[in-house]
Amino acid sequence: MELDAPGPGAGTVTVRRGLPAGAERRAAELYWEAFGRKLGPALDPAEKAVPFIAAHLNADRAVCALLDGRLVGLAGYRLGGRGLTGGTAGAVLRAYGHLRGLRRVLLLTLFERRPGAGQLLMDGIAVGPDLRGRGVGSLLIEEVAAVAAEQGFREIRLDVIDTNPRARALYERRGFTAVRTEETPYLRRLLGFGAVTTMRRPVGTGAEAER
């Protein structure tokens, strides 16, 4: 899939599956830019977090948007027990030290999710700031939807936090419906958000939604 991106950084954006070799650092930077506020308490500072994320990416669990060969966006999904971002508890302890690492491991467990039967679990979307609002996120979602259809899943599921209304609006435009909101006021001071909404989209819908 592709789209023409007018304006600054004009050109044709193409979407491919898998992270291109050598793009790990750029992918980690995009991911951290999008989710650093959420993951900061567990992985800060950025100069440690970005290399850690880059070193533990599962390249085959990504769909990527490229502009003239440059990575400008990505989304991940969980399949076969692996998602886009990895890193064991042991890896966290080695990177951050045992004393500080234990707390970080505990915080990261708060973000763990498991798909239900027939569900493809989708990670959040990260798009470079110069291309936001220009249809790249929609391309990424539809490519994840294509993966879900090919793998025989019935629906795609994702979670969105209450401090990211822009992302929620995109998901709704692409056919996702909120099915449950979990209030987490105890996390607001710790992680910066106080509610998580689960959204679902049946596989095979959304292609006619607004880009």
C-alpha cells in the first residue's frame, strides 16, 4: 500500500512488513517519541531507553511506513507469543542494574497484555511528527488488518490510554469500537494516565473508513 504525502517531506509513502535491516535505532526513536511519556517511569532516561528498545525489537512483528527509503512510521502486533518490543526481565536488570532494575521490571509488567481467542493484539502506532495527520497511521492499521486476515483472526484488539485522544480518534475512524474502559487512578501519578480503554475491530472492516 502507498500514499502520496504532499507538503514538507513530500513523496510517496509505502508500507512494508518487517523492519528494514539497520533501521532499529530509528524505529526505537520513533517508538520512544510516541510512548516515552507512558514508558518513561520504567525505561528513563532516553539515552538508555532508546538503545534498550532498539536492541530488543522483533523485526518480524512490525509493519513500517517508508518515505524514500527512510522509516517514518511503524506499528507492531503480537503473534505467536512475540510482539514488536521485547526484552526479558534479565535484560532489564543487566541494562539498568539490579537495584534500579527491579522496580523497572515491576512497572513494565503493568503493560503486559494477552490476546483473547481469535484476537490479534496490536501495539500502538508511531509516526514521525512531520507526517502526522497525513494518512500514514491509516496505512499502518490497514496493513496490520491484512496480517490479521491472513492469519485467520476474527478481530484486532488494542488498548489506548486516556491521555492520547488523538490516537483514539484515529482508531475510531478506522473502525475500532471501545468495549471497555478500566479506570486506573493509582497509575496517574506513577505513569501519567488514569484510564485504559480496550478497542476492537472485526477483521474485514475499516477499509472504507476515512483516511
